[in-house]
Amino acid sequence: MMYAVVVGALLVSLCLLLVRALLGPTVFDRALAGNAVGTMAMLLLAIFQFVSGRPEFVDLALVYGLLNIVGTIAVQKFFRYGDLGEPGVADEEHRL
Amino acid sequence: MSAAIDILSMILMGAGGVFCVIGAFGVLRMPGFYTRMHAASVIDTLGASLIIVGLVLQSGFTLASGKLLILWLLIFFCSPTASHSLANAAHRRGVTPWQPDQGAKSSSKN
Amino acid sequence: MHRFHSISVVISLFVFWLVLSGYFTPFLVTVGLVSSVLVVLFAHRMSVIDREGHPLEFRAGVWSYWPWLVVEIVKSAWTVSKLIVHPRLPITPTMTRVKMSQTSAVGQVTYANSITLTPGTISVAIEGDEILVHALTQAGAEDLAGGEMDRRVSACEARA
Amino acid sequence: MATGSRSEIILEELTAVVLLTLMGAAAIGMARQRNLYGVVLLSGIYSFLMATVMVVLDAVDVAMTEAAVGAGISTVLLFGAIHLTGGTESKPIHRPWLPLLVVAATGAMLVYGTLGLPAFSDPGAPIHQHVAPRYLTEGPVKTGVPNVVTAVLASYRGFDTLGETFVVFTAGIGVIALLGRRRPRRPIDKAGEENKE
């Protein structure tokens, strides 16, 4: 029962982060929101292993964390080294 | 498990959840990209740490708490790296920091 | 020194394996040990193993630095949270340059990561011996310019 | 989980509903988005939400695959693909009514199909009566491997798994042979120096 509060809080923050990811306005804001969503997913996973009474499966959360890092670093690499045709602020201003 | 530890872990996890909500609210509310990153780092550090410490208290001295500690270390070593790389990429791409005097323009853009 | 480093990588991998697996039958433990040795051997052959991935330099100093950093993180996270929920959002974002006195790469990374880890300040770029820092408030930037964190990281770098 | 208490089941169902709603919102956002980088990042978020739904439904192995493939690899691959093409989706020439109709019809058929399935986590369902009990009860004893999935993959279906691994390995070698161009190797610490700037 005591986990319900935390799960609720995490779900509320997921909603807020998703709104930020949908609003943008730059790609970097979306990437930031995506990174935070990954952290949230990791925490939710860890908590749900406790809810269903199998705390040994927390190592899956480690996999989530690593993947989150891989995704963010990939985003950074492509935006820094790639010639990506201005995915920055100017390109996004008329969207959403 | 004694009731005191139970209550303590409940308080810690509740506080962690509150900080997660505050951080996510900040990510939504802050103007400009760099200021949003500061809000996100509240989630990554205090929110996640408090929840993990609460879960460690729940599981006691078992293998699960070892895994949770490794998870905590992972967050502490990797989340600043990811944040820095994002900020660096934005800096390289010429995302300018938000300034208070351009607030009207920026808020209309959002 | 080289061999010592490899052995310590094997030991850390094996401990990691033990924590993740949780089975302590002789057969499975042997398999885990063999696989961690093999991983290090292959990593050597691919030459992807270096000092950077497993820095042993910080042994003694870290233990006094971490608790201080955790306290610092909690304090600044509390400040940033108050700013976020403040109705008028009284932020004064600034970009500043901070001198760093560390000499080794690991020390510099530790300092930059500590800056990023503390909510309210983010290291944006490293230029020579300066870090370009974005701070959420003027006060936070001045706090960092005071240089206490820099001194502490340098101190634990020197002690290693 | 069927063995959980009443409040746990309510918590899990509520979480699943909220997460599915968020996934719907993310999918609509993806469809409306014209900047492909934004689409890829949103699909990464979608995959993380999906993986969390899988965890809530107690399918941790599927969750791990979803997180690894959906949020990890495909984000990287799609960024690579966009890097080679262009960052913006062009405006569609005609209205997407026909594709929408096809998708809606397929979805309706799938939903109709689920009506014939046994109830969720019903222990009496045919799939749980076939070989699963034998694997679960005899597997650890006969093979000596504590993890049932590992026991099935590496012991009961060992040759099958060997063939699969062989196929994946060959595919990987093929991709490397086709795409991997040998570049003059830069000294590593120089690149690292550049990284820090």
C-alpha cells in the first residue's frame, strides 16, 4: 500500500515530462525529457519489483539505466558531429 | 523488519516522489533549455536517491540492496555525463541561454 | 603495475557478477570467475581497456570527498526545488567561467561531474583549464567561484 | 500478479491504464510531429513507457527486450538513418484516409481476436497446461540451472539456440563486411583530447 504514493508521484511526473517532450520546442528539450522519462521508468521498475515481492529482479533497472545513457550519448554524438541540417531552435519554431 | 524502519523508508520514498514531481514540474515550467536541465538534475539526484535509499531500507541486508546500491552508483556516475553531453551538444549547436529580459519573447514561443 | 590493474578489473567484474547473479553453488561461481577473466582477456586483445575505464588513482581521498558532495547536493537540490515552486520563479541564469586547478584527466572529470551533479550548476564545456558553467542563479555561480569544491577535488587528487 | 492482494492488483491496473494513456499521447505526438529527430526521441519515450507496462504485467523478459531494442538500439539506428537522409518529413501529397482505414480495420480485427483468448493470467489456459508445468517443476532438477528461461534456452532447446546464435552471428559478420570500411586509425588519446573541448 505504501508504494502506491510513490508510484502515483512517479506517474504524475511522467505526465509532466511527456507534456514537455510533446511541447519541445527544441530537440534538446525532447532529449532531456526522454532522459528523465528513462530515469522514471527505471525507478518504477525497481518499485514494481518490490510491489510484486521479487526484489531480486532489480538488476533489470540497471539495464534500463545503461540504455538510457546509451540513447542520450547517441543523441549528443549525432548532434555534435553530424551535419544535421539545423535541428536546433530555428528549425523548430513553427512546429507545435 | 521493525516498524520504525518501515516508517522511515516510507518517509524517504514519499520525499523522493515529491522531489520527482517538483523536478518534472520544473522541467515543464522553466523557460529555456539550460534552466530546464537544472530542474531535471533534481530528479536525477535527490528524487532518485531518496527512493533508492527507501527501497534499500525495505529490503534490508540482502542481495537486492546490493543491486540497488549499484543502481545508485550508476545514476551518480552516468547522469552527470549524460547531462553534460546534452548541454555541450546544445552549446555547440548554438542554443542561447535564456535571459530574464527576453522573457516575454521566450514565453510566447513556448 | 599493469598486471595489478588487470587483476583489480577482474576482481571488480567478479564482485559485480556475484551481486547480480546471487547463486553461490561452486559450479556457477567458477563459471562467473572464468567469464570475468575471459572478458578482461578479450578486452586486452581489443585494446579497449585502459586507465580511464577503471581509475585506481582515487583511493583514499574519495572517501572524504563523497560525503561532502552528497551534503552539497542535498543542499543545492533543496534550493533549486524552492526556486521551482516559487510563484514568481526568481531565477537569474548566468554563464560563467570557472578556473580548475586539477592536473590529471580523472581529477578534471571529477570536478566537472561534481558541478553537473549539484543541481543549479551545469558544466557546459571545458576550455583549457576553465569550465564553462551555466548556473541557475547568480548566487549559485558566486558560490562556485568561491572555489571550495575545486580545492576539495584537488586535495583528494593530491592524496592519491 | 494473481497472487497479490486486492490493493496491489488495483495499483497495477491503475498504473497500466495511466501508462497506456501516456503511450497513446506519445503516439499522437509522433504522428503530428514533422521533425524526424523529435519523432525518434518520442519513440524512445514510447518504448520506455511500453517496457514499464510490460514490467507492470509481470513480463520482465519482454520488458528487457523492449527497452534494449526499442529504446536503445533503434534510437541509435534511426538517428544514423536520419543522418544519412534528412531531418524533416515532407508534407504528404494526399490525405491519409486510406491508410487510416486499413489501420483501423486491422486494429478492430485484432481486438476482436483477443475476445476469444482466455482471460489475462488465467492459470487454466491451454498454454499453461502443455509443457510449461514440466519445465517449471523438473527443469531446475534435471538441468541443474537455476533460471528456468536459461534452462529451456540452453538445455532443452540447446541445438535450436545454437542455430539461432549462428544465424545472428552470420548476420552481424555480413553487416560488418558490407558496411565496415577500414579507416586510417587515429591515435586514441588525440580523439579523447578533442572530445573534452
